[in-house]
Amino acid sequence: MSTDAETFRRLLRRPVDDPAVQALIRAAPDGLERVDWTGFIRLQRHGVAVMFKTAPWVTGEEGETLHAEAVHLYGPGYENSAGFAGSLPAGLTFGAEEAPIRATLGEIRNQGGGTFSRTLRRTMPRWISFDFGPDILHLQFSGAGGLELVTIYVPLPGV
């Protein structure tokens, strides 16, 4: 399995029947889990998960075919994962703190979390996101402040 985040990023927008996507699905112990207009594969051993959505949510086209919409790269221990051991985008490293990341990546697109949710009865993880070419780079931080989850995803068509 590739150890390069860019390899997984190149899967974005590809349909579920694409040969590279099919190879990833075959590598997933549970295969593709589909519920309505979404799908998900988990590669816990490799610290990778891929989210799929139907075409209108990814490409803006009509149809029910699933397309890769997001790639999640887990830090060690996140959701009981071994952690993604490959190179992260933009030179990021798991455990890095927010301030130096902001200094390196520049203007953020959006931010949130870090507050208590009465509904979930817990503090929501702090996150920031950046424009990343045609995609969005979403970074989530642990309660201790270190980078724990990197997500690269496709913005909604027309947004």
C-alpha cells in the first residue's frame, strides 16, 4: 500500500468502478460499506479511510454512482488505528501544534470546534481548514493540541 497522501488524494472524484478505487476496496477488510447516498472503506491497519458520495454531491452530475469524496489519514491511535505512516500533505506531521501549522500554511478557510457540546456531552475537537488546490485540507487536533486527523475532501459542487 502506498505511503504517500498524494496517491490517496488522486482518488478523489473517481467513481467506485475505477480500477484504482476497486483495488483499494479489495484491500479493505470490510470492503465498501454503503448506506443510501454514501459509502465508506476503512483500512485501520494503514490509518486510512475513504468516504464516497453519489455523483451530485461530488461531481455535480446526475446519477447514483458513488465517487470518492474524502480521504481521512489517521494519526497513531486515532479510532484505534495504527496511524498513517506515510508522508502527509504540505509537510505536516502528526502531533504538530496549530500555531506553527497556521504559520506555514497561511490563511485558513474555516475553523471550529474546541467548545463543549451539550448534545454530545463532550468537548468537540478543534479543527481548521485550508484551500488546497481544487480540494480542502481539514486538520483536526487532539485535546492536548496535537494534529490527530488529516482529511482532504472535495468541496460541494458550485460552492
